[in-house]
Amino acid sequence: QVQLVESGGGSVQPGGSLRLSCAASGFTFSIYAMRWYRQAPGKERELVAAVSSAGSVTNYADSIKGRFTISRDNAKNTVYLQMNSLKPEDTAVYYCNARPYDNEYWGRGTQVTVSS
């Protein structure tokens, strides 16, 4: 079955960095785009970044453009989100998302807290 397992979250001060990872299994990872979403307390889940199957095309939400970088390693079935210059408003649970076989799958999420 499809599984997405996020890791790498934690607590960091403003201006700090974190690197999230999402290990995927149960589908042919290399032929599907991958996405990172986040959900802050009291807010709707929002798309943060997306990467094409080969990793050559990326898209970002305006709120994180220039600070976050999405990438993938198809040999390791893993997608990453490098987060730099973190701000308190980046505090949220970050989720990995995939849509193989016309279905949508989510990981359980990893908490990112940015606070001084």
C-alpha cells in the first residue's frame, strides 16, 4: 500500500533552517509529482511546494518563495523540503502528498515550530 512518512520537523528560532524528508513506498515514485502542504492552527491546509516527477519543474507558494526549496531523489524514493530563513508564521504541521492511481495520499505530518 502507499505510504508517505515525513521526518525532520522540530523547533527552531526565527531565521533558522530545517530540512524535511518524505519517504515514499507502495507506488512507482519516479513517475509522479510530489507536493508539500502545511496546516497552521486554525487555518486550512495550504500547498507549499510541488516538484515534477523528474524534479525539473518546481512550484512554490508566494509566502515561501525564495526561502524554501523542494527537491527529490528518485533513487531513494524521497522528496525533501529545505526551509531557510524560517519565520514564526511558518509554524505548522507539514504534510507530504502524492496522487498515484487517481487517488490522493497523505503522510501523518511533521510539526515545525518557529519561535524565539
